[in-house]
Amino acid sequence: MTLWFAGEEFTDEERALLAPHFTNLDGPVFALVNLPEVTKGALFARYSRSPKSVRRLFLDEFADQARAGGEAMEVGAARAEDLYERVFLEYGDDSVAQLGGVHLACEQSSQILAKVLEWGRLAAYLEQSTRYVPYDDRPGGRYRYATPPEVEAAGLGERFAEVCDRAFETYAKWLEPLQAFYRERFPQGGDSDFVYRSTIRAKACDTLRGLLPAATRTNVGIYASGQAYEQLLLRMRANPLEEVRACADAMLVELRKVIPAFLRRVDLPDRGVAWSDYLAGTKERVAAVANELFGDELFANEPAADRPEVLLTDADPDGEVKIAAAAMYAATGLPDDALLERARKLTGDERRRVIEAYAGTRANRRHRPGRAFERTDYRFDVLCDYGAFRDLQRHRLLTIEWQRLSPAHGFEMAPEIEEAGALEDWTRTMDESAALHDELAGAVSPEVAQYAVSMAYRVRFVMQMNAREAMHLIELRSTPQGHPVYRRVAQRMHGLIAEVHPAIAAAMTFVDHSSVELERLEAERRTEARRQATE
């Protein structure tokens, strides 16, 4: 099928100016290339205030630098900065800041910092994995963990290093013995050496990662718009942790080298500074009011053994009625309220038929039904180890809030730890982590004390999501190659949904409830098969 469009004529000189920066000059669909991010954003920003095409706008307003022989990554930058100065600051058109993006690396971040970086919904993140990257090396002569500046200032840097070093040493000590343990339990069979070694190493890393403290360093890559970065920086500048605020300062310096116009408000006293102060102030006031109302009850934790790992705390009894109505909306001419009333009068079997038809025949888990599944929500309270929480927290198109990390809820331990003979070392590491946490909580602050907590310790968090996001999360996190802890959480979420909305749960056809011993094996086999096919 061919798109109809009104063509645009360019002279030979104009085509020569346009060619380096547009992937085609004759069609209505094209990409902008070899231009600064700020110029790309400015060109699109002009759409809202000009009847011209973006290529014509480039020629009329930005091409002088190209005509003068400007470097590709400088063309239009000065003009774009001037445009943003007027539109973004004078008119307050925040949507303009969505039009330029930056790839930014935040390396050697603690796990605590990484969770702050990954808070925003409207950005893309990649993080170094504790599953595939062993943490037994010592780059620069020290293990990969961050020492909080607050700890150094309190004179506890050596104490902190002593405990963290011992945790990493224990991890390194057991990395090879645990692989030998798994090799004996799971003989190689017909798999290649590469597949087998990768699977066994991932299994050992999965089992041992709980030894590592939350201070463990990771590398985070971010791609986001100027608006998303502004919001992230405002939150980071309001954070009580020095590492987070220092990272925000470093990010602002680097981002201003690429998209300075988008970030002018961040450190203006009456704009970004006031905004960050507001965020910090609300947090402090809520904590003060909660303490006044509940006092010691605020941290009166139930023993983990007395409470389910996953609890469905809120679900709409009319969830299936609403999804059935929403599924039929585009196929009818009825208003929403009238359609909802009709859906309410359907039998359970009739609603199930509607939901089944809407979900369709799904060939794989990426075939997900449309937005009608966003018509109902689920809210889960989860208590699992911090390592698994880190993986689940990456699902940002939902509502997630977590409580402060501490040893209060006990820790998770794989049964293989005891079977392999590592129980004594594991328990000692947990005890030392808890003792250091308590010491830092008293001498510095409970926020800083989080750095000392081993990732095997449990953290409580709430996840609220609509049925469409629940389908995505649960099907993805229950796959056989997933970590055992978050697989268990996802499987339990599915079971709880099935109890209240069986037809919705039934549409989640790719939830995997199987028991798996070598989680990465099938995934490594598929990877090798794809590699061989490519070669």
C-alpha cells in the first residue's frame, strides 16, 4: 500500500543541504540524522507554531550553519538554544522537552543509587547484572562496592570496608565450589561446553548474590528525554543520600553538554531548587505526621513466617465486568456507562467469552490484548529479598513504592547453600551485615545504613498494576530462565488474580508454573542455536 501525500519541491542547493540530515527528501516519513539532539528537538518543537514541514523549517531557520560548513553535530545548535530559551522558559511549554533525548551512562553506582536512577517511568534503562557478571574481581585493587561519604565522615569507613570486604571474600570463596556442586548435581549431558558453563555459572551467581551488600556497584545506562531527565534530577537533588545528590550534580554537568536548554530550570532558585525543596519537605512532613499518629507501631514488623510473601491487598470485584465492557466499546456505538450496565447483566460465562475473544489466540507472550485490560487494577504487597526486588522494580509502567531496606524482615537463603557446606559463612555474613546496619543507623542515619544490608535480606514493597501490565510482568517473570525468587512472586500473583478474576487469569496463557532446577539452561540453548544459525 502506498501513502498518499502532497510532495514538496526543493532546489538542488536545498537538497544538498538537506541530504546529510534527513534519511530521504521525497517521502512523508523520514528520520533526522547527523544533528545535535537539541536541534532535532527544536525542529519538532516548531511544528506547533508553524505550518511548514520540518525539512522546510530546517532550510529556513537552521541551514545557515550547514551552508557555512558547520560540523554535523553543531548545525542549528545555536538557533535551537535560542528557540528553547523562548518557548521553554518564557512560555512554559514543557512538552518541548520531550523532543530531545540523551544516552547517559552512570557507572559504578551503588544498588541504592541504581534504584533511584531507575525510578522514572518514561525512560529506558539497562543495568549490569549480578546474574551474569561474577563479582569476585578487584578492579583498582578493591572489591566493587561504594563507601557512602556519610560513613567516611562519621569515622566508620574502615569498619564498613572490613564488613563489605569479608562479604565479597565469602562470595569469591564459594563461587567455584558452588559451581562444582552444581556440576555434580547436574551433569553436562549433550549440551556444548559454552551452554553448560554459562548455565552453571549463572546458577552459582544467582545463589550467591544475596551475600553482596546493597553498596555493591553496578553500571546503569539510561536513554531519556530532556523532560524525564529534569524530573529525575529534581528528585535526586531532594534525596537525603550524598551519593545520589553527587550523581545528580555530575549528570547535570554532562547533560548540559548535550541538551542544555532542557535543563536550565534544574538549579534556578525559584524553579528547580524550590521544586526539590518541595519534594524533600513533603517526605519529611509525612514521616513526622505518621510518627505522631502511630509512634512505635510504625516499625512493628510481623515475623516473615507469619505473613504471605505476596498479598493481594486490593482488587475490583467488578474487574471482569469492566474489562468485558471496555473490550466491546470500540465494536459498538453505545456510551461507556450504558455498555457497562449491559456487561453487568451478562452471565459469568458470557463475560468470559468476551474476554477470551478479546485476548484472542496468543502465539507467544508478546501477543498481548489491547487497552481494555487496563480497565481494572491489582495492588500487591510483596515481601521478598532485595535481589529479587531489584529485578521486579524495573517494571516501571505501574505504581511501585518500597520501604527502607533493613535486616528487620529476615533473609532468603537457597537450600543449596547448606547442602554445599556454605551455611556457616552465609550466616556469619548475614549477622555481620545486620550488625553493621544497626551501627550505622545509630551513628549516621537509617537511610545510610541501607548500604550495609546484604541483598538476601527481605524488603517490603507495593506494586499496583492494571491487568495488561500484570499479564506482561507475570508472564515475563515466571519464565523458566527467571530467578527462583521472582518466579515464585510472579506465580503467586497469578494465583491470587485467578481467585478473584478467573477469566482474566486464564487469558495469561504464558504464565509458567513449572518447577525448574537449572533456570538458564533452555535460554542458553536457544541463544546458541540462534548464534549458530547466524554464523
